[in-house]
Amino acid sequence: MYPGNKRKKLWREEKERLLKMTLEERRKEYLRDYVPLKDIPTWKEEMKNKAQSDVEEFAILWVRVHTENIMAVMILDKP
């Protein structure tokens, strides 16, 4: 058997092994912790939990950072 065919066979065997496992068995093999999608809040839910001052502070910081980036580009473009 050629090396490429051997790798292909090993890949197919691994695929079959994983397909036979339950969700819990597969999660035991994860190298890191996982977060179920249902536990991740949407942007709307995330902002609903924030105080209005936090949202305003974030917006001000965002504008400041982007304004500084634009100013830096303008300064670099001057001859």
C-alpha cells in the first residue's frame, strides 16, 4: 500500500470511530473546555445587561481609538 493510501485509510478509520461516539464521549476527548452555543449571549442580550454608562464608555473609547488611527495615517501621509 502506498503511504497516501495508508493515511487515507487511517483517516477513514478515525472518522468512523468518531461517528460512533456519543456527544459526551466526544467531549471527553476535547483538549480544552467548551462552551455550548446556547450559553453564549447574543449581542443584544449582552448589551441589555450592561449599564447605559458602560455602553457609552465603550462607544467613546471606540471612537477615540479609530480617530487616533486615522490621525496617525494622515500624519504618515504628509510629505
